[in-house]
Amino acid sequence: MDEVGRQDPDTVAIVEAALIVEAGAAKRFDRLLVVTCQPEQRIQRWAARTKVDEESARREITRRLAAQIPDEEKIKLAAFVIDNSGSLDDTKRQVERIYNQLRREAGTHTP
């Protein structure tokens, strides 16, 4: 990340890391963005993605969430939150708004 910033101080680099807060690595980044959705949606999406029944998906999601800091706590640390509970178009609009804001902020960077 540092090398990317040295090459172009106005760039926006994004790192996808599900456990960044739990690993204590959030402070290594300029901004934290949290993506969240409703608990039932997580289960349904996991079941569809992994092609398992909803009860198996519920057990797996419950196990995973138990190992993570609750979304409410992550949201307190976040500069941005994307609510992925709605339509794909709604999520895309949120992403575009945040990305455009980050681009504007990066463009005002002064070395």
C-alpha cells in the first residue's frame, strides 16, 4: 500500500479483508469501510453460494459471527458503511458514492 501511495498519492487503493478489525490491522489504513446486511440474508446468501440447506448455512454463519466483532462495533470504527440488504442497484449506488468521495479526497492530497 505504501508503494502504491508513493507512485500516485492521489490514488484510491481498496483492501478486502473480512477480519481486519479482529486482527488489529484497521489502524494501518486511512479509512475503514464496513459492509453489512440483515442476519437472515447472510444465511440465505451463504446457502445459495455454497449450495447447502439453510439450517447448515445458519450453523456456519452463527459459527463465523461468533468469531467476529459484532457489526455494531465495527460500524462505530468505520468511516463508511454499505448496507448490502437492498437491491444490487442500491448497493452499487452506495459504492459509487463512497468511491467518488474517496477520489475527491485523494485528489485534494497535498504531499
